[in-house]
Amino acid sequence: MAVDVETITDSKLTAGAKIPVKWVAFFIVIGAILPFVVGGYTAFQGTLIMIYAIAILGLNLLTGFNGQFSLGHSAFYAIGAYTAAILVYHLNFPVYVTIPIGGIICFVAGFLFGLPALRLEGLYLALATFALAVAVPQILKSSHLEELTGGVQGLDIFRPDVPAFLVDNFGLTMDQWWYLITFVIMLLLFWAAWNLINSRSGRAMMAIRDNPIAAKSMGINTALYKSLTFGVSAFYTGIAGAIAAIVIEFVAPDSFTFQLSILLFIGLVIGGTGSIWGAIFGGFFILTVPNFAEEISTGLSYAIFGVILILVIYVMPSGFAGLVNMLRVRLRKIFRTTS
Amino acid sequence: MNTGRKLTLALAAVAAMGMAAGSALADKMYGPGVTDTSIKIGNTNPYSGPAAAYGAIGKSISAYFDKINKENGGVNGRKIEFISLDDGYSPPKTKEQVRKLVEQDKVLLIFQSLGTPTNSAIHAYMNQKKVPQLFVATGATKWGDPEHFPWTMGWQPSYQTEGKLFGSYILENVKDPKIAILYQNDDYGKDYVTGLKEFLGDKADKMIVAEESYEVTDPTINSQMIKLKDSGANVFFNVSTPKFAAQAIKKFRELNWDALFLNNSVSNSVGAVYKPAGLDNSKGIISLQYYQDITDPSIFDTEPYKKWKAFMAEYYPDGDLSSSFTAYGYLVAQTLEQVLKQAGDNLTRENVMKEAANLDLDLDMMLPGVKIKTSPTDFFPIEAMMPIRFDGEKFVSLGKVVSVN
């Protein structure tokens, strides 16, 4: 019977899962058409949703796939945003270049933060990252860095015009242009995350999450993997922050409060921990639901948001991705029994 | 022949006038958000988050528009539809909400959006889109720059303006002034000092005998105070936030410094500054104010106060009668009402901006002599303030307004 263990092993765990090409193609077509059929404001909102999705995916790599908690991702988001803003404002860098630089600086920051964080587990790590989130806005405001960061007043970023040939040939607006840029970056990052998760490294990350002692005894360098995961996670969030700074055209310490960390965390749970594409739904949720709650009652918007949150968690305890998976399995069962 | 010619001229003139009148009647020019019966106005305010206390301003503005909609049928027959959204004092949220207001709700203008970082986030956008960003609720100086940002205007006196007004007060009331300044080393503190120096002009170098700054992170300002006293100044100008202002007052008395104490309006608070510093110590401090102190019992019997209280009772019963925010909202809403009245039936964004830059308005809750006055080159509506002295319990008006002109 021992042989059976080999045969019923999920092939995903050894060969890696295949990308569902049909669904992804469908998603790309819809996503690419969208900015041309909706107005500028909606395209702008779509851009924000994708930015949040990238940041949430970053958090998901850390929490969902590696089991490390972070309430400090607003700090990495801020570092990415400020990197872009400072490079553009003080050094006249082209905005496009600042996006990967923001990501790389965050990778280094995340990796370095990940090293001391190795000694902290679970709740203690959550507290340490929480401290980071609370500290960063104050550091940005501090008078020693004011020349660089603009202090409380923040920094303006001006986006260059849409390349002329795109305007002439396609009539592309600023909102559509940045929507498409963000869309492409998001696809690239999601594809990279998919490959990472379905690789040796990804399996190592998940092994550490599921049973660190077993992982270690199998020869996985847990310290290295944990720090690296922290770095990669910060890289994703930093890229999101850099794009956000450019799209909003302004950064200020008040943009990156602890509340942002909480929002990302909510997006993570709602989208589904351990799901890559769930992050998009997470981004959609944290952008639209507060607006929706406000429409119901301005004074009680957060109370309503809370109620919606509780209901959503109740209906889909494993996030949106979990719900879809469950429905898929059920539908398949029904389909099988009827046919 | 002469008479005949005169007659033709007269006829022509009458005809021309008739045509002008006719075209004026037909000349209903509407920008986005305006119909024959309504005007859409957008606003952002922090109703949630750490700055939620300011939400009272948005609520009192909304209450005031309810009042004029109900009692006067709006402005020139158009009801005001006031759409106020929550931005939680977060700049990205402000940008999102303002874009929603401008592009989806299609408001005529954004009015009283609150906060310096939040307004900074939409400053460029509003001017690019040519949508009025009227009477923003922040004290920064950059909102009054018609040359570069013709679609943005502040309302309250900016820090720089207040610095100038203190200069004016010193020149009028102190013989041979020697001024010592304590200021916070950031935009806020520097704005005050710039304003004062600008007003004093050539005399600034001679009159200002000492300047000391501190960092927000400093634990105390005692050493600065000692240096300032040693300069032999007879005027002490305090540009610090409440915690430091209270320290400054205590140290000022401890040192037995015999000088005129001028305090910036940021720290002009009995609860947050004068009480902690000691009410006795705070006696004689002079500061500037531009609208009625609604907690001062001596105005309770005046007509404007009664009118305001009746408004509060009917339209904003939950509002705090001792919070200056509610009076502030009441006043700024009246300013917009006046702009819309003046614009008449020509409610384009251009014309609204033109009328906002053409104000000469007295409001009854303002202190006597404080006017709201603007011109195409002057985007600072309030540039006069009343000096007030703290008598150990309450503020006493010193009677004569100081202004920059």
C-alpha cells in the first residue's frame, strides 16, 4: 500500500501547476479593453485596484505562503513611494525608471528587516512590523529628513505627458496610459509570483510555513528563505507604492499611516491567503467597499464597513479565492452526477 | 439736422441697451453641475480617522446650505446640492474622492476641502482641469498664488498674513520695538517669520534683535528663552505649537522678562495652552482673532450670536456650541453663498472664479472691521484681524483691527 502514496500525490506538488491559459487570456483581454470603455475616473480607480492588488500579493507571499505576519507593509509601500518621489523631485529621474528602483530599495529594506525578524515568531513579528508601520510616517516628517522628504507638506510629482505617437494614433489619455502600464506590471509580477510559488523555492517557502522544524530537518535554509521572502514581499509592495506615488502625483506622510497596513491585511484575508489571483479581488474590495459604505451613511461608514467585513468573512471563510474553488468543486460534482 | 442726428443716436443707444438687456436675460451660462434649479458643490472632509474632529466643519457647512435651501429656496432660485465625502485626511483618498466629485458627480466646484497635505494632492489636478478649488481649509500660504494657480483660493488668514498683522500691531503700538522671536523650525514657523519680516521691510534687521528656533522633537525650549531674554528685547513673538507655547509662557514669567508677549493663533487656546501654563501667568498675552469667540459670554446677547444659535438649534442640533469649528463652517459657507449670488445666472467655472476674486463682504459673526476682500491679484480673503488680550479668564478685544494694508 505504501506505493499508493506516490501515485495519489498531487502532481502539482512535484511538477508545478499549469497556468489556466484560457482564464488568464480572458482576464487579459477584459483588463486591456476596460480603460477604453469606461471613463477616466473609473480607469483611475481600476489603476488603484491593481496597485493594491500588487501590494496585497506581496503581503500574501509573506503571510499566505511563508507564514510570517506583517502589519508593517504600509512602511514598505511608503519607502517605494518616497523613493519614486525623491528621485523625480530632486534628481529629475524619468518616472518610469523609478518604479523598479523603488522595488529594489524595498527589497533591500525588506531583506534587512527580515534578518532580525527571524528571531520573532507569529504575534511578536506582528508587533515588530506594527512598530515599523507606526514609525515610518513620523520618520518621514522628522526635521532631519525634511529637505529630502518635504516634511509634513510632502512632495509633488509631475507625470510626463503620454508619448506623442500613442496620443496621435490611439488618442490615449493619461488615465488610460497609466492604467495600461500598471496592468502590464501587474501581469508580470503575478506571473513571476506564480513561477516562484511553483518552484523549488516556493515549495521551500510553504514547507517552512507548514512545519518549520520538518523543513529545517529536510535541509531547507529557513533563515535565508525567510529573509528572502521578506525581501521579495517588500519588493512587490515597494513597486505598488512607487506606482501609487506617480498615479496620485503626490506623497505625504499622512498617505502611509498604519491604516494602510490594516487595509492591505484586510485585502489579503478577503482575497484569500495563499491565493495569487485572489489579491485582485482583495484590491477591489478595499477600494470599493469603503466608498460603498460611505454612500450608505457618512457618519457610520466604518461601522458599515465592519459589518460588511464580518458578513464576507462569514460567507467565505477562506477568502474569495476559496469560495470560487469551492463552487468549482461543487459545480463539477453536480455536473458529474447529472451526466 | 443736429436734432435729427441726436435722435438717431439716442434711438441707437436705446436699441443697443435693449439688446444688451435682452441678451443679459437670455444669457444663462452654466458650467457643469448647474441647472435652473440646482447647483452641485463638492467637498472633502475627514469624517473618520485621526483628524475626524474637523468633520464638524463639513457638517456645519452642510447645515447652513440646508438652511438657505429651505428658507430662501437656495441661491438665486437654485438649491445647493452639497456633496461632502470622507477622505480620512489621507491624500490619496482625497485625490480619489475629488476625482469622483469632478468627473462622475460633475460638481461645479470643490469647496472647503480640508487639510494642507490633502489639498496639496489635488492642487495641480484642479488647476489642470480648471475646476475652482475654493476657500480651502488650511493656513498654508501657497493657496494664494493667482499667477500660477488661478483656480485655487484659501480663506482663513495664512500664517504669513498673520505674521504681517503682528508686524502691523507692533508698529502701531510699541515705541522703539526690539523684537525677539521663537519659532518652530518648519514651514509653519518660517511662514510667520517671513510674514513679519516682509511687513517690517527695511526696518526688520534693526527691530528684530533675536531669533531662536526649535525642533518639534526638542524636549524643552528653556535655553532658547534665556537667550532671547538676554537680547534685551521688549517684544516677544511666540510662534510655537501648544505644548511649547505653554512652556514659553512659564519660562517667560520665571525669567521675569518684562516684554510684550505676542502669541500666534495656533496656540491661542485657553484649554490647551493658558490653563497648563497657569492662567495667572498667561495674563496680558496678546493674540489675533478674526471671528467671534463663541464661548465669550459677553456676546451671548448680541443679535449675530442669537441668529447663529438659532441656526444651530434648528439645522445642526448635534453640533457643539463651544467648538470654533461650527462657527467657522457657518462663516465660510456664507462666503460661498455670496460668490454664487454675485455670479447670478452666469454660473460657469470661469465666472465663479472671477466673482470669488471680486469680494467685499461683511459677515456679522466676524469681529468688527474684519472684511472678506479679494481681487484678481489678491487671493487672500481675510487679511485683517482683531488684537485680543487674555485677561486671565477670557479674551478682551482691543478695539482696533490691524490689517496688512
